Amino acid sequence: MCAGRALAATWFVAYAAVLPPTQAAWGLSGKEAGMVQAAYHLGYLISLFIVGFLADHFGAKRTHLASGLLAWITPLFFVLYAEGFWSAMWLHALTGLCQGGAYTPVVAILNDNVPRERRGRAIGFFIGASSAGYALALGVTGLALHFTGWRGAMAAVALMPLLAWLVSLWLLRATPNLIHPRPAGESPLAALPAVWKNRRGMLSIWGYTFHNWELLCLWAWLPAFLTAALVAQGHGTGEAAALALGLSALTYVANIAGSIVGGTMADRWGRTQTILLWSTVSLALSLSIGWLMALPVWLLVALACLYNFAAIADSSTHSTVLAEAVPPHYLGVAYAVRSVIGFGAGVASPVLFGWALDLAGGGKTSAEPFAWGVAWTMLGCGALLGPLASWKLQRQMRARGGWRQKRQS
């Protein structure tokens, strides 16, 4: 499952990997470049909402395999037909609309098949595989840009979701398609108010929302930020873009370690303690990294690695917490609600980041240190509410005797 996830996740950062050359070729402002990425996130959140209901009704395995067909077809449309801001935005939204089946149903499959004492680590490995896919995409794109343009580089990435679907098709051939029965007479739509009334579940969702606000914007803009830092230090634009992709891929390797370490810590140390630790570290870096653009490149990349490590370290724990907070027959709907709210924040943050970059004077040139400082600080200010929601969840769990005791009772 991790191998399939790594291949499927490559498309998630494919546009971010070619953002500098496409921004230059199409004359995009920072806000417009952010809107193209946000369109993907918008389509993705809609797909996560839809597949949540489908997974509860038809089973996670069936939903995952059926949606995987569209997940590898639609990226080819973007590669062939994106020609400017409007076509890129709509086609990228379409690709996002077809990607949700590679995530939510698989988390449900893991939740059904992995014991609780190893579940945090298992989901950590799964999300770590996502980061491996992001690193793979950036590495392949950076290499391809030495020999071809942005379209050829994205074409190489677009083939990987096809391989992911073939892996899943082979792997799940003997895995049962579980459908958890609802209480007699309960409508599928009754799960929506049930999720909203579940206080622990909603605190988990709000914590995840502001985690997503920060993480998705980091992924969307980090390659461009490193490109700008290299240009400001005297590198040519083309050289800087290719080198920044390789350096960004290195930070995604830190993502892999962060996912695994965070999931393992959640099993051994506690769910909310793990979330609070890493969300605080990530928040501190959001508020500071933009102002440190003039640091030596190796030190800036080291900070970016720590940033990616911390930003992803609580991701698997958020998924585990929600799975343990709601009944299994509406877990898919709970993930759907989380997706709408959480990825809605992820849609907004890259756009607002680009808007802040424009207002501070760094839009099309993207090499003004002050502008990047303002943009990253804006991101950190929005992420402040994430640790607060997790702290409230921790207080509630301690008041009820602890997470493990509550689950066992």
C-alpha cells in the first residue's frame, strides 16, 4: 500500500515542481500561480468528500480501485492541454477531483486491518510514503528539466498514478471489501450531524484544518521560495529552478522520517502530546523561515528539512485520532467532513500566500526577501489555531481519564 501511495502522490506536487517555469511562460502573478495550485486542492477536497460517502456505502476497497482509473487518466489531460492561467486552473481542478480515492479509502482499509497499538505507526508509514512520492516527483521533474521543458517533465510524473493503480489492483486482489453496517433505519445522511456533534471528532478536525492550512501552502510554495533564495544569492533563474527542485526533494525525504517518527511517537507517547509538540515546532518555523532567506543555502535547506519534518509529523496522528473518535460505520463521512473543512483551508492558504507576496512587492520577480518574510508570517498566523484545538482535545481526554482508558471502556 505504501508503494502504491508513493506513486499516486507524485501528481500532488507536479505543478509546484514546475511553478517557476510555468509562471514565467504564462506571465502569472503570485496570486494567479497560487490559484492554479488552489484549484487542485479544491478539486481534491471535493473528491475526498465524495469518496468518504462512497467508501461507507460501497466499501473502501471497491471505492479505491474504481476511483484509481480516473486518477491516472486526468493528469494526462493537463499535460496535453494546459496553455495558460484559465486552462491550467480548470484542468488542475479536474485532476484534483479524481485523486481522493488514493487517500481516504486506504486509511479506512488500514484502520480495518491494523491493530490499534500499531495503527499510528502504520498510518505514519502510509503518509510517509506520500512524502516519498513528493520527493520522487520533484527529483524526476528536476532531472527532466535538464532535457525538456515543463510539459515533458510533467508527462514523466503523469505516468506514475497509472503504476499506482496497477499496484493496488494486484495487491488488493484477495483483500475483502468491508462495509460496516449502519444501525437499523439510519439514513446515510444522519452521519453528517453525528460527526458535527462528536466533540472529540470535531476538535480533531479543527486541529487538522489548521495543520492543512500550513502544510499544503508549504508544499505549494517551498520550491519557489528556494528558487528565489538561490536567485537572490546570484544564481541564474534556470539554474536556480532546477537546483531548488533537487533541494526541495531532499526536504520531502525529511517528510518521510517525520511521518514515521510522528506515528511511532503517537503509539508510544500519546496522540495529542505528539500533535502539540510537532505543531508548535512547525508554527515557529512558519513565522521565521521567510525572514531567514539570506542564510547560506545549506542552512536554509536544513531549516526547510526540519520544517517539513515537523509539519508532517502530526499528520498521521490526526488521521488516527479521528478514526478512534467516531464509530466505524460513519468513519468515511467523518473523513469527508474533515476533507471539506481541512482542504478548504488548504485551498485558501496558497492563494493568500501569493496575494501577500504580491502586496509586499515580490509577485512576479519573486526575489524580494521582505515579501517572502511577510508571506510566510501570514501563513504562521493562520496556523496558530491548530495547537489550540489540539490542546483543548488533550484537556478533554485527560478529564475523561485518558485516551486509552476511554477507548477500552
